[in-house]
Amino acid sequence: MADTRHFGRLAGTAIVVLGVAGAFLYLGGWFNPTALTPARFADGFERVDGIYSGFRRNHAKGVGVSGFFQSNGQGTHLSKAVVFQAGRVPVIGRFSFGGGDPYVADAPNLVRGLGLLFRQPDGEEWRTAMINLTVFPFKTPQAFFDNLIASQPDPQTHKADPQKMEAFLARHPETVQAMKIIQSHSVSSGFDNSAYYGLIAFWFVDASGTSIPVRWSMVPLQPFVAADAVAAQGDKNYLFDALIASIVQHPLQWHLMITVGQPGDVTDDASIPWPDGREQVDVGTLTLDHVESEETSPARDINFDPLVLPAGMAPSNDPLLSARSAVYSQSFTRRAGEKKLPSAVTPSDVRK
Amino acid sequence: MSMSVASEQRQFTTLMRFFHWLTAAMVLTMLGIGVAMVASLADYHRLVSIHRPLGILILIVVVIRFVNRHYSALPPFPTTMSPRERSVASASELFLYALLVVQPLVGWGMLSAARYPIVLYGSIHLFPILPQSVMLYAVLRRAHTVLAYLLFLTFLAHFGAVLFHTWVMRDGTFSRMAPWKVRAQ
């Protein structure tokens, strides 16, 4: 009798300990092997584009740039962030093409990216990663991922399976809608005369604690030239070479435009533009006057995590934000520990 | 490590028990947040925003707790514990202390090596404690995971041992650290 009770308590102890271990594993998603996690997201990029040691899993091909942001003080009405006080803060940035292939041939129809890190004098930072599309084609992280997988080139034809893409678009009318808006804008000829859009809504908080929804973009001072007005070139790096030639000739500049949202404007769906006529505030000028290969640039080792924000800026409820932060971090962790292969744009390309 | 042992003392001091349960609550929360956030897209940012300041808070509490332990009188081990069990218990206690100090430092160090701003709350952030190096970051990031699992396993062993003593051997081990006052029988 005493033995039975003893055994029962022993078994009880084991069950409780295993239960606690199980709860821990449950929290870690061990019992949900199909849920989209940061690791599975990064695996998706690797499956579609391959693994290139030391490179970002997306926006792999790029060059580093640096310069400064000259704030005109207008932004202080919207946000208490130090970066908007009249004055100058140093900036490190990176121009890139979307996709995980760091040796992809330059082409105007590839998505162009601009990552920026503004360093405030108080040590706080503002990091943002923008692209040259006016709206984002996907509403949710899952939609982005499903499109990525649907776009995987067939090993025989080296092209995406059109049936898979059609099926994806049939399920995602918001993507069809966003693509229409994107295609209604003509693409510029290069990195230097392209506008870049933050796309996702954030909250700006002013000194009195008032919050307003905003979106931001960088509008070039370099005059617009349509991509189809310029003949494409055979050189694999011709658009990066043009950027380098341009920046060496004269510093490149963009106006940082803040679009101020109104009550009712969507803050959780980057695939929908805000109505025309929203107030636009020019808060200062970005000047990029230095370019270098990733091999020497500090930009290579920066994670342009869109949730590195100074006080005065806060994330919105857009589901893309937390997901981007998580997946960028996963990509950063993977590449950090890898041997660094040479970038397509080498230090000698920048000097010539 | 014990300073003096009062023969009539059955429980750890009130302050020691307070620190024990405070640490237990924080560390279990932290382990749950840690394992959940690395697997989450939707809650990643919210969880990481708690993870950073809570880690630093644990570091501070554990250091204060360790100093307090050094100056506190400890109750004797239960007579049911063999000398070998006693040395295992003492060693595992020291090991837990070491993990609880090293783990937040590794977290702080890896963010330093990656040059992430180490935001605690609002504009309050910590200074970097290591030079920038992505390779160093990669090593520390892996160490952070290994140490987290080690910490969880050590906690499970500690929890299981106390359950075993209290429930199976019925030697009143739990009452030594019970959050409430236990009178000597």
C-alpha cells in the first residue's frame, strides 16, 4: 500500500516536470511545425534564391553609402525625435536590389532598396529600409512568403510557374490592386533619380505626447529620367556603376517627405495608398556623398531593422513590421557567422 | 559559502525567500518569452521589447541576491540528504547563479557586438560593452541559445529535485524556501 502511494507520487513528480518542459516547448512552437517562423521565412529565401555565404537573405546585392541628413526643423511639429531638430546628423546607407542573389544582373525592373541609419547625437538611431515601389504588393507576412514560394523558378525552365502565380493572385486581390498602382508609375533610369518609399505607417509622437499616423518617402533632387528612355547595357553592374559615377561627380540628394495621415487612414495595410491630398511635410534633405563596396563599407554589417526607432517614433499595428524585424534579425544572425564572399561591386569598381 | 548556521532556523531568511521567488518569476517569464519570440513573427517585437529590460533587471536582482546570500544565515540541509546530495545541491546552486549572471551579459554583449541600440525603455539605452564584430555577435548569439536551454534544464532539475524531496520523501524541503512563514514542527 505504502509502495503504491510512493510510486504514485514519483510518477506525479515526473508528470509535473514533463508538463513544465512541454509548456516550454509549446511556447517555442515545437508542436506547430507548419507555422511561419522567422527561421522558416529565411529558409524560404534560401530555397528560392540559394545560399550565398555572408550575404543578406534578401536585398543581397548592394553598395554602401554615407553622408548626412540636414533637418530643416519642420519635423519637430510632428515628432519629438532628435533627428528632426534643425541641424545635421550623420547617415550610413545601402542601395540594393531585391532578391537573394548577390550577383544578379542589374535591371531597371528589379526592386531597388535604400536602407538608412540616422545616428542622433544622443546615441539613439533611426533605421529604415525603403524601396522604389509606391505601395507594398503584400498585406501580410504570409502573403509575402506565399508569393516568394510561388515565384520559385522551375529548375527546367528557370522561370516561375505561371499557374502558381495565377493561383496566388486569385487568392490575393489586394496584390493585383497594388500591382496596378505600382505599374501606373514609370520606373526611373537609376538608383540616383529614384524615389524610395517607407510604405508602412508609423506613429509620430510630438513633445506634448500627441500621436499622428505618418508614412515617409525620399524624393530625389536628381531630375527624373524614365528607364525606358535609356538603353539597357550588357554589363552586369551597369546600374550600380552609374550610381557610383553619379555620386563621385556630385553629392546625391533627396527630400525626406512625411505624409501626415488622418483619422480613418489605414495603418495596418501597406498595400493600400492613403488618399491623395494628404499633407506632405518636407522635413529636410538627405545628402549621400560617399560610396564604397560592401567589402569596406560599415553598411554591410548593419541590420536595417525598421523597428530601430528613436523616441518620438513608434510602430503601427501593421503586421509586416514585427515580421520584418524578426526575419531581418534571422537573416543577420545567419550571415553574421558566415565567411564573407566578395560582393559583385568590388572596391576596385568603386575607384575606377 | 555559508556564514553561520542557526540550529533552530528551518527556513531561509525572509529577504532570501523574497529574492528566490522574485528571481523564479522573472527567469521563468524570461525563458518563456525567449523561446516564444524567436519562433514568432507577429509578437517578435513586443516580446523582444520586454526581453531586453527584463534581462538587465534579472542581472541586477541576481547580483544583489548573491551579495545578500553571502551575508545571510542558511538553514541546515534536511537530514534526508546524503553528503553527496548536499554537494550536488550546492554546486547546482552556484551553477544557477553563474548562468543567471552570464546569460544577461551574453545578451548585452551580443547586441553590443552587432551594434544594435540596446533600448531599455523609450530613449533609455545601454552603452555597448564589446567592440563591433559580426563574427563575435554570431558566437555570442549561439551561446545565448545554448545557455538558455542549459538554464531551463538546470531549472527543471532543481524543480524536479525539490518536488521529489517534498512530495516523495516528505522531508519538508519546500518549506525551507516557502513564500510563507513555516513554524518548526
